[in-house]
Amino acid sequence: MKTAESEVPDAHFTVDKQNISLWPREPPPKTGSSLVLRKMCTVRAAVILLTLVLLASVLLQAVFYPWFMSALSDGKTNAQLLKARVANISSLSSEIKRNRGGVEAAGVQVQMVNASLGRVHSYIRRLETSVKEANARIQILTKSWEDVDNLNTRIPELKRDLDKASVLNEKVRGLQSSLENIRKSLKQQNDIIQMVSQGWKYFRGNFYYFSRVSKTWYSAEQFCTYRDSHLTSVTSESEQEFLYKTAGGLIHWIGLTKAGSEGTWKWVDDTPFDKVLSRRFWIPGEPNNYGHNEHCTNLKMPSLQSWNDAPCDTGFLFICKRPYKPSEP
Ligand code: 2F8
Ligand code: CA
């Protein structure tokens, strides 16, 4: 016991006869059995406490060891995974470094692609505009096509109408032709009326003027030419008949005269002389060139055989002849 007290530091000392203490004075030590008892209690308490701590430790280990081991295992696994990921990241980093050039090139290509895409978008917009225009035209064409369809359905009807129109057209042409003939006929009749009103007579396409005054053959021809005609020629029996009948038995000069040194008969209006035909129209015994001075011809008798040669400077009535030439409408 003496030893235990000596192990406690002495914190009480005296200065100038005054007691100085660093902490309160302990009560005076207890004596004998209480101290032992007290120490035993302390030991027991310590043992109990240690036992409890030990039990608690065992209990905690029993409870948390599996969890701890599992956590440890998980930690290892996670560490391995993390290590693998780190390795993978490292590999990826290397790969990224290697690919950085490629990425930059790809960036350039992306820019080019973007530019191309811009052009493509512009082209697409133009195409859209074109498509819209084409659609508008298609609508117009569709409308036109509908019109064509409608017309197609009407084709049979139109064909029938066309056939009718063709028949009518043919009739109209016939009528037009008839009208034209009528118009020409009316024009001809009008021309004839005009000439007749001036003293001319019409026979088969020619106008004839029977004079009321006598003239020599040459003066008579001058009279005729002044009126766009000549002394008449005779080219057929019907004309001869018309002339002698209209002459009324009076002697009239006609356009037959001898010309040139040969003294052959010629028509003054240049109608070819038909010697054979003319033989039917001379008075029998004529032409006799009576007095060797008869170079012109007249109608002397009221018959087919009515021609006589006579002196050209003798005065007789005369007959002018003008072919009918239809004037322009
Ligand atoms: O006898 C025919 C003869 O008659 C007349 O002469 C006398 C005629 N003369 C005249 O008409 C001028 C002839 O021509 C005619 O041949
Ligand atoms: Ca004669």
C-alpha cells in the first residue's frame, strides 16, 4: 500500500510556510478491507467490461464478418473492374490520340459534307419548286385531258355532224356552182341587153350590127373597127342562115375580100377561110369578078347561096361582128 501511495505524484508543497496544493486535497486514505474490496470491485468491473467487449467483438465479427468479407470481395471485384476500366480507358485514350488526326480529317470531311448538304438542300429546294410547277402544269394538263376526254366522247356525234356537214357542204358547193352559173348567165344577159340596146343582135356567142346607112367596103370596115368589131365572117351554115334572114333581102357587105397579088379570098377578121364550106354560100355563077373589079363580097340574096363579089368602092349596107367576151365581174 505504501508503494501505491508513493506512485501518486506529490502535488502539495509549502511556500513561505503556506501550504500550496495543485488539486484539492484528497480525502484521507481509507483504511484496510475497504480498499481491497474496492480494488476487487474494480477488477471485476474491468473483467466484466472486457468480457462484454469480447462478447461484443465476437458478436460483431459473427454479424459483420460475412458482410465485411462480401464487401471486401466486392471491393476487390470493383477494384479489378476499375483496373480493367482504367486499362480500357488508357487503351481508349491511346486510341483517341491515334484517331485524333482521323477525327480532324473527319471534321474537314464533315465540313465538306455540310457544304455539300447545303448545296443538296438548295438543289432540293429548287427541285421542290420545280415539282410544284410541274404539279401545276400536271393539273392544267389533267384539266386539258378531261376536256380531251369529253371531246373524245363527243367524237361519234361530231363525226355524224361532220358527215351531215359534208353532205350540206356538197349541196352548198352545188348551189354555189349554180349561183355562179346564174350570175354568169345574168351577166351575159345584161351584157347582151346593153349591146342590144345599142342596136346589136346576139347569135351564138357573137354580136352583129346591121347598118342603116350604106358605105364602101373599106369605110364600112373602119366603122366596125371603131366599135371593136370587123365586117362579119361566116363560119357555119347556121350563121349564114341567121345573116341572110336578118338582112331582110337587102344587100350587105360582109368581111370577105381578095388580098395580095395571088388574089385569094380572106376574112378581114383573120378567120381562116374554108373554101369548101364557102362553095355552099356563093350565088351560082359567083364569084365572077364582073368587070375585073370585084374584090369584095356581099350578101345579095335571101338564101343560103347569097354571096356575090362586087366592086369594093360601091356603097352598100354592111354587117359588123364582135365576138362576145364576158367582162370581169
Ligand atoms: O349578073 C350578075 C352580076 O350582076 C351585077 O352586074 C351587072 C353585079 N354587079 C354589082 O352588083 C355591082 C355583079 O357583081 C354580078 O355578078
Ligand atoms: Ca359578082
